Amino acid sequence: MTYTERRVRTVHAPAGVLWQVVHDLGGSNGYHAFDRLWRVRAEVDRLVGGPGMRGRPDALADGDTLDFWRVESVDPPHRLLLRAEMRMPGTARLDLRVEPLGDTESLLEQRTWFEPAGVLGHAFWWAELPGHKLVFMRLVDGIARAAESAGGRPG
């Protein structure tokens, strides 16, 4: 069984501007919401044997590390697929997609997947779900705000 969540947001900025914000996530740029929480989670992960925050390269390519993520696929200017390398009972992925909606608007789609490993994985999903819903909702909002500030108009 795989748990999934999907969020879609119209962004009042050209797709190229939105893509740049998506591409630049992480590292010293942060995640546009709850940056301190992301860092605390990464530090806890490091303390239990995970990678913690590793930073990011200037340009992303398949296989690169991006903080505690691994870039599974990057298809500029449309898609960034990340797999979490944090210690957890299962496999988590974050998929960000950008689609143009004309010259001045674009669509941001965010999907999260979690493939639990055993009973502990299922318990982990349900225990983390309220926090994850808030964090990932704010991630979408923050990405949209950053793109609109950089090249569009507030929505």
C-alpha cells in the first residue's frame, strides 16, 4: 500500500519563474515555510544515523543530493522528483511539477508518496499526517508566493 497526497495551485507567474523557485529549493534557500522545522527534522535524522542537511549543488541533476533528499529525476522546466533519505520506516517521495497556463500563469502540482515498511511504517504515516499536511500545504503556498514575488503578481 502507498499513501499519497496531491495539491494543485494556480500561480500568477510565468512557468519559467515558477520552475526556478522549484529548482532552487533547499540548501541556503530553504523551503519557503517552516525552515527551522526542516532543519530540526534533519538534525534529529543525523543524530539517528541519517544524512541530515547536506546542502545542494547549484544545478540539480539526477542522482544529486539535496539536503536529506536524493534527486530521482529532474526534467527542467517541468518536474522535480525527490526521494527522502531520512531515516524512517518506509520510502517517501516529493514530486513537484510545473505546467504553463499561458504567458503569465502556471500550475504547480505537488504529490507526496509514502510506501510504509511494515506496521511501524503505517503507524509513522498516521502519526506524522497532521504535521505533514500543514508543512506540505505551506510548502506549496511558499513556492507560489516566491514565484509571484519574483515575476508575477500576488494571487
